[in-house]
Amino acid sequence: MNIHMIKARDLPDLWFQAVHDILDDGRRFTIDRGSYAGQTRLEYDYFCGHVIHPYTMPLIPDIPPSCGIPNPVEEAYIYGGDGYERSYIEYLMTGHKEPGESYTYGERLSRAPITGNKLDWWHADNQEIIDKRDVDGKIVFEEDGVLYLNQIEWAIATYKRFGHRNNQMVLQVAHPSDMTLLDPPCLRSIDTRIQDGRLNFIVYFRSWDLWGGLPANLAGIQNLKNYMAAEIGVDDGEMMVESKGLHLYGYAEDLAKLRCLRE
């Protein structure tokens, strides 16, 4: 496998370099299952991106007017506005889920049920296994007899209480039972690390749409990182992103060539 690595100044720079390079380094294949089955796409074998200043505005791609193509992401999609009933930040950071949605990233991050053995150990106050905390309505809360965990607030509180050298604070999106879904979550985890007084994110996507998905996802995740850093009381830091399935669908290939001034 070819590991493609990019070091970028900011999020628009990461997107542009990844779009530019996949036209040369991506492998073309036919999709067997899932979204766009039967179509072709270009895909990196494995992609690693290191973004030094992901908080630099703007967060979405820069499309020169001379290209004559729309931006793959509208600001209203990220922050809310005309034409969008729900902002991407709400989708990522709140537990709200619409009928018919099998999951949202926000539900997984901010409204994760505590069940099974973990719930038994919690009720038994087994402090050799469980880090039991107060049901405060924010970090841990109860609804209709079910106990829920807000991973975002738990990580913030843990860093503030126990200090910054902690390798346990991984925001988990994936569940083992996601194997049963026809379209399981693409975002699997957001790992965190505080170093030199800055909060850094390490983000992994199992499959990732490069043209519109990557810039929207990372703009939202950067807003999450900014919120967490402020709440913890540290500076906003870098972002490392990885995927074994970063791809460019066939419909976007011509747009990519226009943006990169390629024939």
C-alpha cells in the first residue's frame, strides 16, 4: 500500500493538496457496495494529513472565481442558514436525531447510553473498574430511566480535573454493532492530546468523500476542537487526519481538474 502524506498550513490548504494529488496518485476502481455502488472513484491507498493551523479562517475551501465552479461547502451548511434546517455543527455536537436517521455523530459523541456490564458496575459502585461520576445533567444524564454519557463534556472535565498527560480521552463514534448497518459511520474516532499547552485532534475516517465531505467534516470538527480547548483552558492546536478510504467520486473529478487547472 502507498501511504500518501500531506503537511498543510490550514484546512483549505489540506483540501487543495489532497484534491490535486489524488488526480495523480489515486487508484481508480468500481464501487462494489454502499453509497454509489457500481460507479467508479479515485481513492488513496492510505491518507495521512497534518494540519499545523486548522483554526485559521476561513475553514472551507478557497475557490477562485476564475474557476467557475461552486464551493463544495457553503458556510450556511456548517453554521446554519437559509436552506438548512440543521447546521453541521448541531449534527456533530448535539444528540438530536431525526426520524429515519440510524445515527448522528452528535448522538454518538454527546448522548451515548451506558449499558450492559458497564451499567451494572456503575450501579454497584465498582470503583476498581468504573470511574463513576455524579449524574449532573451535563456530563452524565438520565432520560426515561436510561443513563447517558456526553463524551465531549467528560473529556473536558477529565482534563481539567486530572491534568493534561492523559492517553485515554478518545471520542468514540464507532460501535461494534455498526457492522450490521448498510451504511455505518464514516467517522470512527477523534483522539485527543494536549501537548505544549495546546489541544490537538487525531481523526480517523474509514471512508471519506474528498470533494465535499472532508472540508465539511473538518470545519465542524475544528469548531468542536475550538470549543473543547476553550473549556479546558488551553490553546487550540494542530490536527492529524487519517483514512484508508479517502476518495473522489467520478462526478467530482472534472470539478477537481477545474480547481487544480488540470486538463
